[in-house]
Amino acid sequence: MNLRMNCKNLVRQLLPPHKRQPVRLSLLAGFVAVLQKLFEAFATWRDNVRMMANVNSQVKVLEGYLRKKYDEPVNIRIETFNNGLLLVGLKSEGRTMWPEISLEDERKTRPVPLENEVRDKFKGVNFIVYIPKNIDKSLVEIDIEKFKQALITYKIIQQ
């Protein structure tokens, strides 16, 4: 819920219609202008606290946190490896997936990578963080260390 307080409108609504003269409205609006600034500062603080309470080591959450903190909506991204194995679901889920067989050649099946074959391109790290050159690499490293799980390794690449 994102509530923003409009003090000028609030003053107008709280005054009875017969007391809404322009001089009185502007005087009361001047009194509550300080409250408006305080509430805007509070709303910014509240949004940051909510964001920090919800940040964890999930890829998209961590990526969103880094993008918001460093004001880079597109240029920061986190890439993890996909093991490329076959997706096999339960029959109760309605999704069972068998190796795909080509119609042209029945001997041809979907390639299944060997253990750690896809991971070799990551050179021993679990995920790679891509950041622009204008962001300090050490600050990003501190933020990632705060939220990553134990024994998970990563690499930061500046582009």
C-alpha cells in the first residue's frame, strides 16, 4: 500500500464548506506545509525500510535491490547457471516431460549435459553480477556479501 499524504487537500476536506475562504485555506495550508515535508521524508524512509526487510539472496530480489540502490534500472544484472537437465514433474502436477524425440530422426534425442558441464563457463562461481563501469565494484561487493548465502561464490564483472 503506497499512501501519499496531501495536506492541502486534507485541510480542505476537514473544513466545513461555509469556512472554506481562500485566506483561511492558505493560512492553514501554510501551517501544514511543514507536516507535508515531514511526511514525505517519512515515506521515503518507510519505503527503504520495507525494501531492506524483504531483501534476501534470491536472484531477482537481489538484482532489484542493487538496481534501486545504484539507480541503474537496466544495466545491473545477475546471471546464474542453468544445469540444463530435463524437467521431470509429477503426474499430479500435470507436467511430465520426457526427452524430446525429433520427428525427422527417431534416434536423435534432446542433449543432456554432463554434471557441471554448463557450470564450467562460470569458472567455479555460482553467479556472476554484471555492473556498469561508473559503479564502485567494492560497494557492490559489500552489498552482495550482506545478502548472499554461506558457501556461495560470485564474480563481479564491470562492463
